[in-house]
Amino acid sequence: MQVSENKLAIVIACDDNFFFHCRNLLASIAKSAPTMAAQDRFCVSPGLSPEHQDELARYGVRYVPLGLDVFPTVLADIVRRHHYTFGQFIRPLFPKIIPGYANYLYMDCDTWVQNDTLVAAVAQAQMFGPDMVVASPMVSHYYPAALNDMTLTRNVQENWLYGTYEVRFARAMAGRSFFSSGVFAISATSPFWDNWFQDILEIAPRVDICNPGFMHFAEQTAFNGVICRTGMVTVLDPLYNFHCNMGGIVRDLTTGLVLSVSAKPVREVCVVHLAAWGSMKEEYVTARLLFEP
């Protein structure tokens, strides 16, 4: 692949089951984020139907189909049994799969955007250290679910960490705010990519044996393991990756904007993240938190 004139690649990972989310993300970019729409955009997938491939093409998104041979055998075996992990384990491999860009911005397919400020916010954050990962903390003054019971928050993080790292390191991690890998940016040359993938290779097989119910957190746990060990993170305001399952978010029925309301002043959310979709779907629909054309 030739080096693009654009310095940034925007990457999504999706399959047919969650393509309705991907469709909403792309529609929201087309409606509200011309800067993002002007970037080279890619959808990495284990396979999409011809109809969904056509939809990507209409939005100017390049389809990148991949098989299990992209993973080492130990991870490929896990992906065969836990299909959702494909879109998680693939993330540290973006510079190898889609070479030729200076920076990569990843977005979960269950996100959507309200305005065009994300690319500029990421560029500003990267000025603090080009090798740093740019990501949002999951403990924030925006999130009442985290702040109302910090003991519960720590317990949740300890559950994620069970059976992953050496006990002392895991305890140190549990006492820190985790960062979300649902929206992140990293420069192509950062050592973070390789460190992250090596941590996935280390901990995912352990989770598969002793804590398989938390396999969906293995990649994000590895993401935070690298951050805790190296300090290689620049904080991105959670307004650019707002986890709706943490509360503190409403749609203004007058303006139609989705707003963060727990911390004053009330702020417009840039990236709405419909996290924990399986358990929160009905609440999100009732609260009108999905993208509305």
C-alpha cells in the first residue's frame, strides 16, 4: 500500500452482526464531521456481506478483510471460540495491516460523533508526546456510576485483572483509573503497539483458562497494563469517548444534542459510545442516545 498524502488513518473493526452500529458511525461522520470524512478510513473485518461492503464503499471507506492467519496460533484458537475477540486482538496490528500512515485513530463501531472536533483534539494531545497513546480514562468527573462508589469501581477492575498479571502489579493496576481502548490514537512508530500485542499474547491465554467470562476485557486489560508499566499515555477528555453506561448523559429534547450533565457546565459530547450494548440497549433506545439522522 502506498503512503497516503493524509497523515492519519481512521480505523473501525466490525462484522456483519454489528454493522448497524458501523452504519450509524459512518452516517454521523458524513453528517457532522467533514474533517473526519476527509481522512482515509478503513473497516477491518473477519468478513462482511456484499451488501455491507457496498455500504462501506458508498461512504468512501476501504474494506480490509482478514483471516485468522493474521494471528499467532494461540490467539487464533481463542478467536475461533470467542468470535468477538477478532476486533479486539487486531487493534495492535493496525500499522502492519494498513501501513503508510503517520498516525492511527481507532473507533469502536458502537460509537458515533456529534461534531467535528475529534481529529483536532487528538492532534493537540499528540503534541505532548508522539509515542504516547491518546485515550480517555474510565474514571471521570463526568461519570456518576464511577464516582458514586469507587469501591465498586475498584472491584470491577480487580475482576478484569484476575489471572492476568503478577499479583503485585495487578493490585497496582486495580488502584488506578483504567483507560478505554474504544477510541484511541497512536503514532505509527510508537513502541506501544508491540508492547500491547505482547501483553495480549501473555495474558489472553491465562484469561482463557482461569477467567474466560472476562475474555472480552483481555485486550483492554493489556492496553492498561502497558500504560501502567510505561506511563505512555496522554489523557483525552472523555467527551471524545463518552461511555454511556457510566451515566451522566442525556439528549436535550429542544436542541437534539446529546449532553454530559453530571459536571458543570453542561457540555456537548463529541463521541457517544454505546458501551455494554447487550445489557444497555433498551435504556439507550428509551433515552434516545443512538444516532438520529
